[in-house]
Amino acid sequence: MAEKKTPQTNEELAHRLAEDPAHPLPAPVDVRTGESAAAYGREFLLREFGDEQAIQTAMRKPGRPRKSVSDAGARKGASPTVRGRVAAADYDMLARIEAKTGKTESELVREGVALVIARYA
């Protein structure tokens, strides 16, 4: 089994790589700072994502959606809870999907509710 690196071993490795004359680091090229760096980064994002909306979607904070505070009729307090029973085979499949995607059970259930709403609304 490989040794797990700690911050100390990472520091030692960085020092060795930076100081070892047998492995000189190449000189930096095309270094950008300030507004030039910001403009270059924006151009890169637009090339990769296509438009501003796609960038905003990709950069949104992951996790559960915020509760609405702008709606006059918005509920106050904890988010509503929905409960239901599922077949054992479905529950086992959900656990495998959790492991595969890295999403939590709650995230997957919210995604499923959104799919049902999109289908029937």
C-alpha cells in the first residue's frame, strides 16, 4: 500500500524539487496578473462553457437549494420533509448510485423529486 502523504512530506517534496539542481524548474512563461489575468480567465471560461449562463450554472454552490425568501407566501422555519417507503432492491440501487456519484441520499431524492415535477407539472 502506498504511503499517504502528509503536509510535511509534501513540503519536503516541494523543497527537494525546487532546490535539486538535477531537476531545475523551467522558467515561467506567459505570466499574467491583475486585470490581464482576469480577462484571460473570463475568455477561457467563455470558450469552455459557451456563454455566461453556463458559467454561472457551473459555478453555483453545490448542495441543497436555498429556501426562497422573496416569495410572500414562503414558509418559515425548516424545509418541508417528504417521507416514503421503497422496495429493498430500489434502496440498494440508490446506495450504489450514491457510491458511484458521490451524491448524498438527500441530493438524489431531491433530484428525483425535481424529475417527477418536470414530468408532471
